[in-house]
Amino acid sequence: QVQLVESGGGLVQAGGSLRLSCAASGSFFSINAMAWYRQALGKQRELVAAITSGGSTNYADSVKGRFTISRDNAKNTVYLQMNSLKPEDTAVYYCNADISQYSGGRYRNYWGQGTQVTVSS
């Protein structure tokens, strides 16, 4: 009984900033890696940024230097700070996480429902 809920999307002008949040809720034991993906209209879903349980991060080349992924383990939440936004960043952004139900249990992969980010020129 796990759910990922994204928030913080919206319309922003090019050069502006948005901060996305994704909170895990329900009953679970642990969250391992978390990530943000995005899918533009007519395009394949792509990895934007990922963060391990220990805080190690990876970014797509297209967002390096502009986006920052972080997490608050106490709040079971992952964030994506998006600065210097470009129209090409327009997409539905999805939260993704590997979550185990109990100690020693396998990690299952979960997706959020997505939040729309639109960057106008």
C-alpha cells in the first residue's frame, strides 16, 4: 500500500524556477533509490535525475548545472529544484522510487502519477 504523489508543477517563464516534490505514503519499510523522469509530448520517457539512499546523485546531461535532486528521508520525500528553465524542459515529470515493504523484503518499483511542467518562451 504505497503511493507516490508529485506536486509543484505548473507554468513558468523561460529562465524561471520550479521546485517539484514527491512524497511516499502508505505502509513500507524503506526507500532505496529515488528518481525523477520526464516525458515530453510525443517523446520517450527519460531519466532526469536520480539519488541513492546515501545521497549520491546522477543527472542527465541536459539538466546538469540547472537541476538539483535532493531528499529528506525523514519525510520520505524527494525534491527536484529546477532553475534556468527552458522550453525544452516542458514535460510531465514523474517520480520513481524503489521501496521495500519490510526488512529483508525485495524492493518494488513505484511511479507517481506525474505533474505537468510547462515552460513558456
